[in-house]
Amino acid sequence: MQKRFRKPFTAGVAAATIAAGAWATAANADEEFILAHAMNTDHVFHAISERFMAELGDASGVSIAYHLGGDLGDWVSLFEQSMQGVIPMTLTWASSDFDKRLDLIYLGYIVSNWEEAKQLYGPGAGMLDVYNDMLADLGIYAVGIIPTDFGSVVIRKGVGELPVNYPDGPGGMKIRVPGLSIAVDRFNSLGFAAVPIPLSEVHTALQLGTVDARSFSTAVETYTLRDVLEANILTNDYFEVAFWLVNKAWWDGLPEDVRGNLQAAADTTIAWSWDEAERKSNEFLQKARDAGINVIELTDEQMSAAKQIVYDNEWPMMESVVGKDIMDKIRGVVGIN
């Protein structure tokens, strides 16, 4: 069968298509299925999607309708639509609105560099099984974990004095955080005043001064917001990974050979994505510098102080949610008691 790798439909056509078809419940390999994510063409999600479709080639027995840029919903909506079976496959982040244990993926200072990140999250590292035990309760399955980048704090233009003595300097500065309790607690404990704001409203919030800073900003996102930003503090307080999700009922219902082709292409793509994600991180951080953003690196002492605050406050809370066994495994990898 001929595969059609297509660019996004218009929103109206997409809505009609979804309404007309039971995408996730159909186990017929002759049907086209949707692959969607919420990011633009600069993001590693797009590079991964294109690589995946190229890896599949013409012999996989599937036809993919590719939607990027959030034309089928933001990242939380895509997570939920995968649960519901509306969208069979998506690249998105963990939404703890549906299971508090998924906040584990946002745990602060779990890794400090790309090598440690790959050791924890890379192919064969074991964390995929940990997360799939949780995701199974929601009717979804992760075919892999996708690396994106380290998250940092960015400061809007016009703020004046920057909190360069981080973590001692915020002084109650209002900072945008995603709508996650772990994010609110982290940045309150680091001396900011955390304000949950949806990702789609971040640019306006910074532009209008609703907040003076933004957390969880990767290099690509910093560059995207360059017109309203003055500085990027490389706090690297968490390593952002995403899930390559499929609806479990749809996945389990596929013919074995088709499912095998999809998994093999995903595995190859994810292995490639580690170098690509790190390359994009370095590229867009330099682009941010070239655009006039002051990129500030923390000293070893500042980084250690920030880590200790997170270890003392955030990690015990997370253990109460996910259990001692999982946290002991992570402590062993990170090398802390």
C-alpha cells in the first residue's frame, strides 16, 4: 500500500476528519492515522517526526496524516486525545492532571548534563518501563522517551536588576510556570512568586509585564521569545523529556508486523534524536546570544545551592507520590543520598 506523508490539514478539515473516523479503535492497517504535536518546525519534535516518516519508507503498511504546530490542540489536549483514542500517536509531555505520579518527569536537578540524561532516559535505560506502568492506567503507551533540552529561567526586557546571584536574588519576582504543582512549589521555594500561565499566553504575559520571568524555557523557546527577553539564566533545573505516545487499544489492535515496523522506526529515530536534540540546544542558545539575549551561566556554588533547595524540598514530596523504590533508583543514578 502507498503511504501518504502529508502536511497538516486545515483546522476545519481536521475536525471533520476526526469526527468522521474512529482513528484509535481501528486496527485496519489500510487506514491512515494521525501523528500530531504542538510545536513549530524549529522544534526537535518536527525533526523527529520527519525522521520517523523517512525511516518507515514505503513498506510499513501505514499512511500518516502529519499535524504539527498545535493545529489539533495544545500539548495537554493532545495527551488527553491520545487517552480518549481520538489521536492515535503524538509527541507530547506528561500531563499530571490525569496522574500525579507523572510529575516525576519534571523532577528538579535529576540530571546535570546530556551524558547523565541519556544514562537515565536513553534507549535501554529502564525509565521507559517505569513510566509505562503509570501510563497503562490511562490507556496509553509510550513507544519511547524523547529528549528535548534543559529548561532555564528567562527574564523579560525592562525588568532592570537581574537575579544574577541566583538562587538568592529573585526577591519575589513574578515568574511564569506551567500549570503543575511541582513547578509552582519549586520556584516558590527558590524565591520567586510562581504564576501558572498556559504556554500559549506566555509571550503576551511577558510583553505586558504580567510576569517578569518565565521558567521551563528551552533554548528553542528562548529564541522564539527573543523580542521580549533580556536574559536567559542557565539554571538547568530540569531536563525536559517528552513521550512518544500511542493509544494503547489502537496500538495493541494493529497487526503484529505493522506494529513492529512502527516500533523499529521509532527506536531508530529516538536513538538518532539524542545527538539532534543536543545540536539544536547549542544552535538555538547561540542564536539567542546573537539576538542580544544575555545568557548567564551559574557558578558551581550557585548551582549547588539551587540543587540543595530542590533536593531538600521537592524530592521528599515526590517520594511520597511515587514511592521509595523509584526514588532510590533515581538517587542511585544521580549519586545523592
